Amino acid sequence: MRDGCFLCAWRSNHRASLRSETTYPTASPFLLCPTASPAKPQRNSSSDTWLTHTHRPAHTLLVGHLSIHHEGDPDRVTPRSPQQRPTTRLRVKDHHHDPINITTSFGERVDLLRGKETNREALICLFQMDRAPLALAAKMRWITLVLAGLSFWSTVTVSNSFDYEEPEFDYYEEDRGETIEYKDPCKAAVFWGDIALDEEDLSMFQIDRTIDLTQHTNMHPHSRQGHTSGGMGEHETVKRGSLYLLLERIRKFGFDFLPQNESKGGTSAKSQTWKAGKVVKSRFPRAATSRAERIWPGGVIPYVIGGNFTGSQRAMFKQAMRHWEKQTCVTFIEKTDEESYIVFTYRPCGCCSYVGRRGNGPQAISIGKNCDKFGIVVHELGHVIGFWHEHTRPDRDDHVTIIRDNIQPGQEYNFLKMEPGEVNSLGEPYDFDSIMHYARNTFSRGMFLDTILPSRDENGVRPAIGQRTRLSKGDIAQARKLYRCPACGETLQESTGNFSSPGYPNGYPSYTHCVWRISVTPGEKIVLNFTTMDLYKSSLCWYDYIEVRDGYWRKAPLLGRFCGDKIPGVLISADSRMWIEFRSSSNWVGKGFAAVYEAICGGDITKDSGQIQSPNYPDDYRPSKECVWRIAVSEGYNVGLSFQAFEIERHDSCAYDYLEVRDGPLETSPLIGRFCGYDKPEDVRSTSHILRMKFVSDGTVNKAGFAANYFKEEDECAKPDNGGCEQRCVNTLGSFKCACDPGYELAPDKKSCEAACGGLLSKLNGTISTPGWPKEYPPNKNCVWQVVAPNQYRISMQFEAFELEGNEVCKYDYVEVRSGLSSDSKLHGKYCGTEVPEVITSQYNNMRIEFKSDNTVSKKGFKAHFFSDKDECSKDNGGCQHECVNTVGSYVCQCRHGFVLHENKHDCKEAECEHKIHSPSGTLSSPNWPDKYPSRKECTWDITAMPGHRVKITFNEFEIEQHQECAYDHLEAFDGDSDTAAILSRLCGSKTPEPLVSTGNKMYLRFISDASVQRKGFQATHTTECGGRLKAEVHQKNLYSHAQFGDNNYPGHTDCEWLLTTEQGYGIELTFIIFEVEEEADCGYDYIELYNGYDANSHRLGRFCGSGPREGIYSPGDTMLIRFHSDDTISKKGFHIRYTSTKFQESLHVRK
């Protein structure tokens, strides 16, 4: 019998469908069919009689948008010739399109059905004939039920508080900078939460577990409502999902599943047989953690971090890896020549990874949108190391209850438990505190509904679950067992430390095995000193010994093997890791050994590539450090230096902390640059094969430091073949690129050149458009138009139509418009998306328009008109007293601040000088700025901020007539809305004042000049600061989370404190009018905290996050502290609170 299958659900393989309004899951279809050649009609071996087929009544299967209607002859037919073969009519309907009717004979195969005006494909695999002389039974050799169908082809929204997100992704955000061909978890056969499973994984699971994936509980009236602890019971009434119904229909119409390796009298030990609706299963370990090939050899995991991550993200990934290293014997190393390794990448499937080592090349660990949190990365690394989710253990029902009624539809499969043979818990007890455990409301229908309810402990308390802070004791114990870590020893990561043999100085036990791993910052070396040595001495140190190796594992180069009582000399590593292994096999009793180590930075480096980091990176570097590295690569090459992260104390001349790079080995070699601040320096290339780096920190402010890669660099363009480029070769750091002469552009092969779009345009007006307009522009295009007009003319560009890939980021396809002809001229704007840009006018008589497209998505492009206009302002300022603004066909005069335009439209006269300001930020200045302010002038500024925020004035420039008491010209600031409020300051002179901050949400400024001396005046910026001291009274007052509430979401990196006070004997009542803060199970990212008192040491009334109305909060005391914190990622609308004072008597605090 040939391989065959019943039905394959369609899936999209067209990129555009990922962006359609209908969202399809990124998982695989319901059924995976084996590849089979077209079947031929099977005849009985003894005759030409065609097989008997029992047709069933018409029935319909629903799969996604497809309905497949099967119509067959209800009578038994025994055809005698091919013309008499029974036929089946399949009516396939895509619910977005018209139906398709196909009539075919059994034994034939219809390979492809394509819906009208759609790229979605449906594959129908028809039944194949058997040789048996019995009634036809369509037999399936093999069927793999895929867990992914569980989403029922619908989009499910998952709370951001989970470590796994069913993404609503934009294809634009995908990491495109990588060229590594890795095993992509987003292309896995199926997802189980954030775990990616491939076909090999699926073959390990048992078919009955897959059926459970779509089950929902339809509770019996006498059962525990809404609760079920495990799989479905025999007598439970269940509401079956689509996948289960599919299997039920197959059985209903008489099809049996037979094993692949069927033989007379039995089945293969590793096969499964479906008979009479039951599954007969074999049992053998199927979990990655129990399979030796999924364990990383030696506990060593090579890694690469993709190119699209920021420096802070890279630092956080390394912190997460160091956290695993510190607690276990797993080691993460930067990939060199290893075949199998992990790649940190940004993929559309969000946070996901495979379990354990896949082998045969790289595999990705996706850190997608909102996944760049320390705890989430530690969790995903747990999967890489070899762990499943804790709540899927076979014994989980003894510890937690799964509340199926609260699970989002289609997500029930995430709460399946594994069979005892499928996972190895290594004898460890169930760990509620595991970082691999789901939170109580993971995949919940509502934020406050539990899906996993932990059992109460002996004190009647339900333990917390789902923490994403650090490894638990159980995580550490299980990992140490999985990788068979030595019973003693540890990972040492501090810059100095010590260690000794077990029992030191009272002797060590026999048959002891210990390993110490010292890991310091790349760019540092380790100096190891043994202070005591008293081991059993033997020839070649055969019995008791210490081995020191120069590297991260037991196969690293040997620095020495020691025994006896002679103290070894100082040992220095060549790099930042050292391995110390101690073994004893004798009963001889000696003191043992003791050693100290120290990390030293700097030194000579003679490798062709590697990494250098500031001491203690990614944590803050230490004070008063000076490190000098001399990097020497092979002669004939240059040294290339590329920075991944950079954060050094900022100073205009880098006088305090800095990194100095010199082109040569000496302190007097030519200086390439002295760097500090937070901007990554440009890539560096030396002119010889030696580069000198010097890092210096003073004794005060410390920052995260830097991380840089060095490598040998050559000029590929200097080779005889010009780098393979047809026209021009441009050398870049670590590589090169081809370029073309003007009028040409690179062909798709990136080496040859072809006639280009763009060009030099000297007409006064004209039209430009993207290549192929109005059809989609081609990929990989770079068009440059240079428009030149006569002197005293300006060029205006007006877009008629505009449609480019991208959004506000403009990372992929875009058009740039500049004043000037070079690529570094003044930039007017970088545009993409579908919003038509405003009219753009050049500053000079020329303009540069550059269009670029990448190699993926193409859109319609743009069409634009340019026209030149004489600039009347270029001669005598157009006759304007102050400012002249050129317009199309004309010009207008404008006046500076404090003046208005005269009736003659050219001159300016003084204006009234009263200002009311309600914007959250802006600038203000003295009249006639930047020229001298006029005499006898009085100006006022009444500034109002959002309630709950204070006004801050920062002076950029300041020069007012000097007087000891500021009695003549001066600027006054009042802490309120008029000059009757308390005065904050009275200012004059030429020294720039310190910033002024109001105590409330209002500030009043008044500037006065007398009749004599005038100066330049002042310019200042007004902004807002959150927090402050607020007075609660009987009438209601308002408080807002941020100054731009209602217009924008709250900003990241916010920490605000409001102290509310009221009269003695009164309490404070808060009412939340609007509340929308990033949601997380423990409110660990963004949150608001309330305290009954002056500070955070007072009794906490609660911590809140999420969205929706909140209950009222009462505080019995006369003070209440409100704290608001936001991190650097997701931001929401914020909150609006009304507060008032009220009489309060009963308990400490009450919620309405």
C-alpha cells in the first residue's frame, strides 16, 4: 500500500497575507501529509476487479476559511472497469471567495486548488486503494497531528504580562540585518506557548495528547464548576474543538489508523494504533531533557547576538547568560568555529525558542517585541538549556488546578501536561517558584481571572507563581543535575576572590571532584596565586591533583597540573576565563589547597579577532581604573574596531572618564579619538597592524562602559580584481561594497552596474517618480535626482501621490529631500508610509532627492512635481525690517518676538507683552531677542501646567543689566498665577541662573526694563516636572500621570512622587477617573503605588497596573504618598485621579 492521507488544511505561503486585515497564525496546518507520488488505481492481485468502496452520505468538513463538502454514492458499488470506478465530488469553498467544484475518481490525486483572486492554496490528498478483497477501508500509514491548529485560525490577544505573546506583528520589524541561516523558531511546525516544536518533536508526542488540545470543559451540574485538574475524564461531557471533530468524522465514516510498521500478529513497539476509537501507546522517554543529543556537550553553549539589538539589550542578554553561569555549570561563549550555536534575534513570533540543542547548525532564540526583559530572557534561555514549562510536569495536578473556563479560546493546549515517560523531572519536587512556571493569569480571558491555581500550603497560603526575576533554588538544582555539575566548586565572576579545597585546612575527603570556573570581563586577564598547597604527591600527579586550564572548559590548554606541597608560581590566563579542576582518590589526609585570584585589565593581545569590554561590563565600571590594551593582528592587515555598546561619563572634553584610541602601539602614536558620552563612536580602522586602546575612569561617576569587537581588516578593493566590482570598489570596515559612476546604479548582483534612475535636472519645473510608476517600484533601487535652478531661485517640491513601505521609522524604503547636492547637505525630511509630505522648499538654488528600496516589500511609490521660484528675500532681505520669508511667487515679512508687523507690511513695531502659556514645553525670551531689549518695557508670562505637575524654567542665555539688588532691569518669578504669589527669585546680571521650579502647577514671570541701560536679555525653556506636594481639600482636585495626558502616552523612564496632605483629623480619598498602565502579573514594569504616610517606609495601600476602572482608595491618615514608575518600553494612556479630604474613622484603609 502506498503512503496516503485524508486531508491537508491550506496554509498561506504568500508574504502579503501576513499583512492582510485577517490575521493568520504563524503555526503550521492541522494535518501534515507525507509526500507521495500520484497514486494509481490498485487492482486485486488475482483479477482485474476494482476494489469495492462503501460510500458514505454527504458530509462537510470545516478547516479555517475552507469548507470541503464530500458527496458520494450511498450504495455499495463494485465497478468492473476504470470507467465504472466510483467517483467523489468535492466542493471546496473558500469563504472569502467563490466555490470551486472538482469531480475526480478515487485513486487519482488533485494536487492544487487555487481560489479565485487569492494566493492561498488548498491541497487535497485523496484516498488510495488497498489490495484487500474486502470493502474499501482508506488506511493512513502515518498522521501527525499538529498542535498549531489549536488556535482555530483565529487571532488571540495575549496579555503583555506573559513571557509569550501571540504577536500582531508587522513584517517590517523583522530582523533583516542577519545573514546567518539559523533554525528559525518562527518556522517551527508548532508552538506550545513560547516553545517551538519541529516535526521530530511532534513524533515524540502521543496522539491522544493532541486531541486534548482543543477540549473545553462543559461542566456536569454536580462537578466542581469551572475547574479541571488534568486531562478529560472518561465520564466528562466535553465540547470538542475543530481538530477533535475532524478525527471524529474520520472514525464515523469508517477509517482506521494503522501502524506504519504493521506485521502479522502485532504492531511495532514504537508505533501507535487507533482501534475502536482507542489509542494503544508505547512508552519511552520523549522529552528533550531526557535525550542526550539535546544536552549541550560539556554544558558549553556558543552564541551570536544579531545585529539589530541596541547596546543596552546586548548587555541585558549577557547579564541573563551570566546569571545562568553563576548558578550552574552551564557556560555561554561567543561563537567561533562551532557548528551548533544559538542566535539571539528579533523574530515575528515574539518570545520563543526550541528546547535544548537542535544540532546541525545554528538555532534562533527570538527576543521579539516586549520580550527584552531580564526575567523573560532568563526564561527563554531555560528552554535553550533543556527545560519545559514547570506546569506541564506529569505530577502537576497534585500541586495546581487548571481552570479551563478561564482560558482564552484556542489556548487550552498550553495547559496540557506531559506523560511520565515524556519528561524527566530529575527527582526534584514541584517548584512553584520556578522561572519556568506560568503565572496565575497566563492566557486568561481577563486580567483578574486565574487559569492556574496553586494549591494551598500547610499554612493555608497559595504560593506565588510565574516570577520572572531570578532562577529559583529548584531551577538551579535541576540544571545542575541535568548537566551533572560537580558536587563542589562554583562560578566566580567578581574581579577578585578566593577558593579552597573542601574541608580546608582540615583535610579533604577522598574521591572528591570539584570545578571552579573564573569568568571576568572580556579584555581582562586572570592572575591566579596558590597560597597553600598540601596534596598527596604521586608520579605525574596521578591520584590527587589540581589542573588549571586557560579557558572556559576541561579541554582548554593546560597551564599546569599540581600536587604535593610545592606552591606553584603565578598563573596568568591569556583571556578572561580560567578552569580549575580538583580531584582526589586517596585516603591521605593533607590540608588541601587555597588560592586567590585577581582580574587585571589591559595587556598585549595577539589574536586576529575578539572582544574587549570595560571592567565589570555590563555592570558599571569600577572607579579609578586605567586599562591599556595593545591589539596586534597578523602583519599585512589593519585592526578594525566596532562598538556594540558605549556609555561613559559625559564631558565636553572627556576630562573625567574616557576611552582613547591610538593608531599604533605607543602613547605617542597618532590619536584616532578620545571618546565619552552615550553615543557609539564610529567604526575605527588603524593604518598598521597594531591599535592601542586606553580606558580611564576617575573616582566618582561610573557608567555601564563599553563593549567592542576587534578583528583583522584588509582592503579588498586593493586586490587586482577590484573586489569583483565592475566600476568602483568602496572599502568598508570588515568588508567592502561596489559602487557605480554617476548615471549608473548597482544591479541585483551588487557588483555590476546598470543605467540608473535619477539624474541632473536643470529645468525650472518638472516631474519625478519612482521607477515603474504607477506600478510597484522594483526592489534594491537607489535613485538620486539633483535639481539645479538659477541663482536667487528656490526650488519647491510637491508630492501628488505617495505610498512607500514603512511607517515613521523609515528603515527600509524611503525618500530623502535635502537642500544642496551632496548626501550630507541639510536634510528637510526622510519620508515613507502613505502620508503625503507637505510642500518642501529648498534653502538654496539646488535640491537633492534620493529614493531607496530594499529587497523585500514593494509599494506603488511616489509622483512629485518640482518648480522653481525667484527668492525675493535673497536681495536686501526683501525690504523687511526683521525677517523675510519666501513664498511661491511672492514673499512675506515677519517680526521677532515682542513685535508685530506694521501696516506697511515691512516694518515692525512693539507689541503687547502679556503671554498666557498652557503648552507642556516651549521657549520664551525677552522682547526683541536676540537683539537688545527695549527700554521702559514690562512683559509677563502666566504659565500653567497639567494639575499634579510643576513648571520648570531653564535659562539658555541670560544678560540683564547688573545691580546688587536687581533694582533696575530684572526678571521676577512668582510661585503662582500672579505677582501676589510667593516670589521664587529676582534675577539680573550676566550669570546664567539655576533652573526655577514651582511648587504647584502655575508660575508667573515678570520682566521689567528701565529707561537707561539695555542688554541682550534672556532666552529660556519652560518644561514640566511631575510630582510635588499637594493639598487635599473638601472640594475635588485633579492629578494627572504626565503633562501631555490626553495627547500622548506617558513617557518611559518616569519616576514621580506626589505627597498629598490634608488637615489633621481628615483622611484622603482617591477616585480613579481613567486608569491605563502597562499590565504585568506582578506589576513589575509600570505601576502606581500608594502609601499611607510621608514615604515608602509607611504602610503600603497597594500597587496597581493594567487598565479599566479602579476602586476608590481611602487613607485614614492626613498624608498619602503616590509613586508612579514606568520602564523604557511599553507606555499607555496613564491615569487621571481626583482627590479630596474626607472624614475617616474605621479601618486602616477601605476600598469602595
